[in-house]
Amino acid sequence: MAADIQSQPQARKPCLLSKIEAFQDVVSTAVIIPKEDCVISVSEDRTIRVWLKRDSGQYWPSVYQLLPSSCTCMSFNHETRRLSLGMDTGTICEFILSEDYNKMTPGRTYQAHQGKVTVALFVLEMEWLLSAGQDKRFTWHCSESGQQLGTHHTAAWVSGLQFDVETRHAFVGDQSGQVTILKLEQDSCSLVTTFKGHTGHVTALCWDPVQRVLFSGSSDHTIIMWDIGGRKGTAIELQGHNEKIQGLCYASHTRQLISCCADGSIVIWNMDVSRQETPEWLDSDSCQKCEQPFFWNFKQMWDSKKIGLRQHHCRKCGQAVCGKCSSKRSTIPLMGFEFEVRVCDSCYESITEEDRAPTATFHDSKHAIVYMHYEPTTGSLLTSGADKVIKLWDMTPVVS
């Protein structure tokens, strides 16, 4: 039912280890179980399956269960083997897996939301189950009693969720492109701050409690690193994808960010470099280099008897420039621009070959990724594709 790919790791490339292909529909979410050679998958055909790697090297289902409705999100805790499934009916169903992962026992059911559950996260240290739904409500329940502890209404429905145990901060990304930080108490919450940097909806969040940075990915193809611990409001943009960001994982031991997008690309970002914020774009009625008027500046056009020009912006200095004064293109990796972007002629001359040295590597998964999960203890990456296939990768050649 699942083919095993016996390929050797190649330098600087992820190594494809296995494929799991026995699905009737797309796998919407899946996780690797560390130290168990096990995968849990949830498919749009309403099935949940637990896959164990057999002596033959192939993955076969040890548990196969049909759910009463479609599962929309999943949270798994390895220590307790507790599986929390968010459903399109608004409920969250819990299951406990046996030690050998051959049996799944139903647990508590939470009536959490009025619409589809979009994210769910079990926090063992607090015994809290956090969730959000299309009813624009963020809630947290006590997993011991099953009681709802609190709720917070959001401006748009939530599409990303992370939690910091030390500070009890919940990071909530939504469809408006906004990231909200909430301080959770036992039965209440308070708004800490709100970030807005994306032009599309937030599709993925990743929190690193060691460096205290939050990464957000969006349908606008960009990733933003928010320096929460630095308390200076620093936001670093990373632009290396051509499609919607589908997943983010951070390897804190190597300070590398793994991102994937809908076109199947997997990008490994070196975050152990001194990155720079992208500048704010400046406003001007004329080119800040040659002083030619832009096309809306009628007075200067009339006075100088010149045709107005189209406005552009240099990605390095942020100045408003005309096309003639920004005819060059360059990568600026330390600013997050791994692809060539428009720069003014003077900035182009100032960029050295050392400045153009890439800070990311690009890899093709060869399927349109809809979900990604990284397991740092083994260096394994799981990608689920629109082709109804799960691929398991050894990432140690590139994440090291």
C-alpha cells in the first residue's frame, strides 16, 4: 500500500525516504510520531489512519477509522498519545492511542464552535485545549474537566495558532492578514498587541520559544519574522516563494527555517545571519533621483513641459524613482529578497557580490503541497500533496 524509496542522501538536497499512496482523497493534515516510525493522517474522505512502518520498509495502516464528519485540523501530543481532531461541525473529538499504536480509544468531545474548527492545539503544560473556528471565536477548554474556560471574538476567522507556555501568550493569525497576541489566564484573556504586515490572509504560524521569534506565512507569498523577544518591533520579510505559503517549521538547533508553498517548493532559510528590515516606501510627487514629475503631478508637468512618469520604488532604499533611474534588478538576500527585485541605479552599484550571496536553498517536492510537518528529533519532514500522496523526507543533508 505504500512504496519505500531506497535512495541515498545527496549533499544539500532532501532525501525522499518513503511514499504513502493509499488514499481516496487529499490528506488535509498529518503528523510524524517521533521515535516510532509512525504517521497519523486525516483525509478529506473522513478517514483517520495510523501508519506503522513494517519490517519490509513499507507503511501499513494499523488503525483505520471512518469519522462521522470531515476533520479539518489535528493536534497530537506524543507524551500522552492524545489526538485532538477539529471537525467541520464545530466539535473537537479526542482519541487516545495505545502504546503500540494499534488501537485508538474515543475520549472527550468538546462542543467548541458554531462553525468549522479551523485550528486546534493541545497544551499539556496547562492542560488546555485551544481552538478557533469559522464562527470567529477563539476558545480554550480545560482538558481535565472539559469545561470552556474562556473565549475571545476575532475580527476574521483564525487560520493560524501558536502558544508560548512561559508567558501564556497565544499568537493568532487570521484571514485579514493580521496576527494578534493574547495573554491567556485561567478564565479570561487580554489583548497584548496586533501585527499587520501581510496583504493576504495568514496561512501558517511558527513560534520559536528559544529565540522568541514568530514566523508568519501568507497567501501573499511572503514570510515575516517578528522579533518578539527583542521588543524593538523588528519585522524581517522573506520573499522566496511564488505561491501561497502552506507550512512553516523552525529548527532552533541550527537556526534554519523550513517553508513550503502550493507549487511544491521547499525552501531552507539560514536565519543565523544578520538580516535587515526592508525600508518603508517613501512618498513623492517626483522621482527622488532625477526629479522628473510623476504622472499625477500636473503642476510640475505643466511648469516643466514634461510628460509625467510612472512611479516605482527601490527595494533597498525605499525611494520613489522613475523607470529610467531604476533599470537594474538584483537579489538582496539579507533583506529577504532571494529573487531579483527592482533597485535604483545608485543602490545597484553599492550591492557587492558578497551581498548577493544566497541565504536560502530551494528544493522541489514534485507535488503541490497542502500540508507540512517537521519532526526535529529525527530530522524528518512530511509533505502531503494535492496528488493524494504523503512523502517522507530526510532533511539532515540540508538542515544541519
